[in-house]
Amino acid sequence: MYIGKVVGNVVSTIKISHLDGRKLLLVNQLDLQGNETDDYDIAVDVVQAGPGDTVLVIDEGNGARQILHLDPGAIRAVIVGVVDQVALADYAPASPPTPNGKRR
Amino acid sequence: MKFARVIGTVVASQKAEGLEGVKFLVVQLLDEQRQPKGEPQIAADATAQAGPGELVFVVGSREAAQALPVVFVPVDLAITGIIDEVDADPADRRRGPTAAWTTSG
């Protein structure tokens, strides 16, 4: 799972049946300081998140299928929470800040 | 799921069992700003309606095969939707994180 920021809506009419009636949001992955990175996902939203929100995203197929009650289900990224607070204890940022994150 | 642009078609008459009737397209994966990122790849078209030039989204790994009519097939990238519009307001980006970010200790 990772913490991301919703930066937009994705509108699609022609899509697979697993996505029917589901809201798709564009999410930018944040690093541990809350900065945007080059990583992103188009994620299914189940918590009524919207643009600007800091969210918790699961990017794993079995978890996604379980949340969405789909089997089979061709969905990986799901927004499963809106983050209120991130508290870091004794966190000294290494370089780079996250394994795959790049600071803008 | 990631953005991709369809840039070509692939025709294969001999395919693995379960892939009969599945259309394959050449796609260029894109970054968040819809700019090309990485090498083009071949994706199975689970919408059956995508064509060259279209902006689509793709799902990778094991979930790709689950988008197709026969679920257990050797496919690692599938087109799962055709994008009409990406609605991103730059003002939403400029705002800081909505979560409180604190460092203690």
C-alpha cells in the first residue's frame, strides 16, 4: 500500500465489465515527506475520495478483488482510505527518500 | 492501471489455447502527463473496441489475464478501458497534502 494524492478524474465509457459503475481517479504516489513523485496509478475509488485528497491506495490484485467482491477481477489499484494524519517517529530521510520515488 | 496510447496492431493466427478471438495491439505506456515512458509493449484488448491512436488504460501482471474471456491465459498486459477524458485541475495539485504530516521523536 502507499500514500497518494488524488490529482484528477478519469472518464471512460467503453471499459471491461469489472469497472462498470466504478469511479476512477488519477492518483500520484507521495514520498514519506508528502512530496509528489513520478509514480502514479489510475485507481478505483471505494471511499468517496476526490481531487486534492490524500489517500491510501492498495496496489495488489487479491486485495482489490476481495474489496470489490470480484472473482475474476482485472483490477489492482483501489483507494481504500482517506488519510487524516501521517506521523513519523525518528524518520531520517535517506537518499533517495523512497525506494522508487523521485522528488520533483 | 496506467495510461497507454495504442500505436499499432498485431496479427497472430497461431496462439496459445484460450486466446482465440483475442485482439492484440501495440501500446506505448505513458506517464501521468500522458508522455511516452519506456518501450512499446503488446497488450491484449479486453474491451475488444480499442484501435490505433486511442488513449486507453492498461492493467499488468496477473490481473491482465483476468480481464479476458478465458481467465487462465498467458497474458501480462491488457487494455481494460478507453479513456474519454482526464479531468485534472492544476489547482488541486498546488494545494498541500490534506493530511497532517508530522515528524516526532
